[in-house]
Amino acid sequence: MSTISKLLCAAASTAMLAASPSLADTSDARIALSNNYAGNSWRQAMLETWDDVTGAAVEAGTVAAADAFTTSENQATEQAAQIQNMILQGYDAIVVNAASPTALNGAVKEACDAGIIVVSFDGIVTEPCAWRIAVDFKQMGRDQVEYLATRYPDGGNLLEIRGLAGVFVDDEISAGIHEAVEGSNFTIVGSVHGDWAQDVAQKAVAGILPSLPELTAVVTQGGDGFGAAQAIAATDRDMPTIVMGNRQDELAWWAEQKAANGYETTSLSVAPGMSTLAFWVAQQILDGAEVPKELSVPFLTIQQDGLDEALANTPEGSVANVSYSLDDAMAAIEAAR
Amino acid sequence: MTREHLRILLPVLSLAILLAAVFYLQPRAMSYFGLNLLFNLAIPVALATIAQMMIIMVNDIDLSIGTFVSFCACVTATLVQDTPVLGYAVLLAAVLVYAGIGAVIHLRGLPAIVVTLGTSFVWGGLAILVLPSPGGASPEWLQSLMKSKPPLVPMAIIAATLIGVLTHLLIKRSSIGVVLQGVGGNERALERAGWSIVQLKALAYGLAGLFGVLAGMALVGLTTSADANIALRYTLLSIAGVILGGGEFTGGRVSPIGAVLGALTLTLAASFLSFLRLSPDWQIGAQGAILILVLAIRLLVTRREAN
């Protein structure tokens, strides 16, 4: 790459956050998506969003191709072979959602040695030569408490709904919540496991409610807000502010309450569209931008004013999704520096 | 042309046709680098297929080879790396356990399919005990061996040739190999001739264990770290490889070179389908269709031969 385009890249990644600086450098680059599993709605949404966003990028000439490959069985050795095939097919970058954090390392190293950019997301790989776009679950916990602190500066009582015991994600989100509560006026007066499922959360909350003082808010992990609301609605308590997790049933309940009594809350979760963030990060690396190896994906947060739109765009039984743009990728890169 | 020749001709032909198709679809594969990438992950599959062949040779079937290879991979990535003496001792013990399983299956007249299904859960559990979360590291020498770049011919091809030729010499040319095939052919005749079937079965299973260990080590050399579920596919791949390579489930009729070719063909078939850009929904089906096609041709050829 010439010095001029390098300068342009630097300018692009620092100053031109609002513009769309698709430099000519990547117009003949080909990017592949290596995916290990397509059997649930999250993965289906992930692949659909990939097609939408990369299809447009190919049409606009930003990249030459962005093909998605899914292995037929969810097996690491098969995905390793798939990545080796991609090396042979001459892709310039490979975006990976990995079946195993370690078992693909050999194939990923082969790709790096062949000069291919490897960006892993969601299911990340530990091979140092690859980029990782991970989810900062701790931040997800902190964000909830920070939102509540703006709503209730004087603090109050919180009920915490946790996820599945013993799972890394549950520990991280909860640690983030407790960390943020530490420095605030809030106190956590109760904690139950909702297993990220509405029915489990409803039973657990109904069980603990009689022993609790008045609640200001409920902090959650996603997939449990609607169940908590059902349990509390069955009593004569005032409805506390329940933080939601972007599920369609949660958003629908929130919209209903909003119409009835102006209920206010926030909702946050990880969007399946993070595959497209990985795509743009790969494009930026190919473009010559200096990107740190460890990136974190911003959450998809739904605020009061964006609720109706988000609900309208989320199919029943699914999760709110978003497709990321080049600007989002640049913001994520900037945040990691 | 004897039946033995026919038996080996079909795997050679199916591999050649697939290879030609892959070269046509992806000319880049027609290079040192390309061949290595196409075939290096076939090496552990080939070793596992040879392991399976040892069991099929004595009229049994092994449903635990996938988890066993996973277990060996986990041991290689942890114990062998950290405390080599203990690590190799564990691998040696695993081979002896395999031989023991063979002896027990014969002594108690148990169906191998049930016993090995049971042991597959044991190996899977042990793998998780050894390596609870994915990780570990490959021993340095193993990694440099598997990733070495010998002049002219890629490592994957040299390794496959070596495995094929050595096991051919062992099974087809050595006297003990012929006796082992005899266990599958006519166990009772061997017994009357004074051979101990228990010892022979233990030997066949022990050899299977040895090749399983080698498969696990080769796999870790390639992936550089392990995962307790890394080789679950190998159980079915290895059975398909043996059959594709001209082996039969009964009668001790197996072909080591054919088994290696079968393993290479299966690996190549997956790459071929991915180069075709076939939708993943169809890939398992298509892989099965290739298998059925080759077996159908074999049946036609052997029927004609018999007439």
C-alpha cells in the first residue's frame, strides 16, 4: 500500500467517523464467513444479517465477495478443514464463529501464515495471530446499574435475576452488576436464578417476592424480564423498573405498559448481527487500519424512544437484531485503542 | 486380475476422480502448499481408520475410536506436554486397556458394538477430566513434525504413504498379520491349529489402541491444542473409510492401503463439496451419496467377478 493511502486510512479511522470512507484498496478483496452451526434462531438471524450487509457491500464495490460457509456438523475438525479450504480458495480475510476456542488454532495459524486476516467473533479463537471480537458481559451488568442510577439518583432496592448457575456469562454479568452497585446508592436485596428463561424466572421471582421490601428496580440478564414482570403483576406491588433483554415478548410487554401508563425502562443484549461488525473490522484491517487484536462488541440497547421501531422489526419469538455499519466498526476499533 | 487387485483399484480410482474434480474446481490446490492443506487433516483420520480396520479385521466394530482419539489428544496436549514421563505412561496404559477390552470381549463372548459404545462414554468422560476446558498445547517436536515442509513432496502425502505401506507390510506380509486376518476369516480353524484367540484379539485391539494414540497425537500436532470433543466424528469416518477402502465387515477381508485411501477420499469429498459451494443443508446428504455410489459400484464389480 502506498504512503498516501496509508495516510488516508489513518485519517479515515480517526477523523472521518461520520463519512463512509470505502477506499479502493479492498475493492478486489474477498472475505469468507466460516460458521460452525446454523440450528437456532440467533444463528439464522446472524446469517441473514451477514447476507444483507455484505451483499450491499459487494454491490457497492467495497469488497469483491463475502461468502458464508456453514459446516454441516458442529465439529471442530470439520471447521478446521473448512478454513484450510478457504485458504486454498484464496480469500483475503476469514471471519470465524468457532466451534472450539482452541481446536481451530492450527488451521487459523496456517491462514495467518498464508497472509490471510482472521477475525473471530462470538465463538472466538485463542490463536494470537487472529483478531477477537468478544462480548464484554461485565459491562452489560454495569450498564444496567448506570442506567438505573440516572433514573433513581437516590438509589433504592434492587432484585437481581441471574442466569444459569456455573456458566461464565452468568458470573460476568453478575460481577458487573455488583461492581457498579458497590459505588452507588443501590442495595441488592434479593437474588434468584432465572436461567435466561421466562418461565423459570417467573417461578423464581414469585417465590422470593413475599420476603422482599419494596423494589425500585429489577436487574436481569436477558430472557427473564417478561417472566419477572408476570410474577410481580400477580401481586399488589407497584411495578418496579425491569431492565429488559431485547426478546420480542419482553419488548411487547414493555410497549403495552408504555401505552397504558407511560412505563419507562431500557433493554440491552447482544445482537446476532455482530457477524457484520466482524465483517467491517476485517474490511478495515484489509484496508490497512491498525486494529487492536482484542475488540469488544457494543450491546444493542433499546431506549424508550426506539421501542416501537425495535418491536416492529423483531419477529415473534426472536431477538432484536441490528446490522452494523462501517462507522460502528470504526467506533469499536477506536474504543479498543 | 485377482479380487485383491480389484479391491484396491476402486479406492484408487475414486480418489483420483475426486482429486481431478477438486483440481478442476480449484487449480490452486494443484501445488505443494495446496496438497498439504487438502490432506494434512486426513492424517489423523487415516490413523483412526487403520485403528478401526484392526477391529473390523477380527469381525468386531469399534464405536469408541472417536472419543478415544479425543482422549489421547487431550492427554497429549496436557500431560505429555507438562510431565512427559507420566503422559507417555498414560498413553501406554490406554493401549493396554484397549488390548484388555479385546480380551474381555472374546472371553465373555460380549458383542463388541455394545462394549465399545459403553467405553466411548468412559473415554469421553476421561477426556473432560484431563482437559475440562479447551486448551493445552502441543509438544514442540510434534508440532514441528506435523508442520514440517520436506522438499518436493508435502508432509501429508509422505505420512499417508508411510502409514499405508507400513501397515500393509504388517498386516499383509508379516506372518502375524496373516494370522490376525485369520481370526476374522475362520476363528475356529485357528484355534484348532493351536493359536490363542484371546491373545490374538488382544493384539488386534492393542494395535487399534496404538493407532488411536498416534491419531490423537497427530491431531494435536496439527491443531496445536485440544478440546475434549475434538475427534467425535472419527468414529463414523473411520468405519466409512475402511469400507470405502475395500474392507468388509466380516471375514477378515481388509486392505490397509485401501483404508488410508478411503480416509483421504472422505476428507477430499468434504473439500470437494465445499468448493462446489453446495449449501450445508445438502452436504451431509451429498457426502452419503458419494459413499453409496462408490459402494454400489464395488458391489457391481465384485458380483460380476463372482459370476
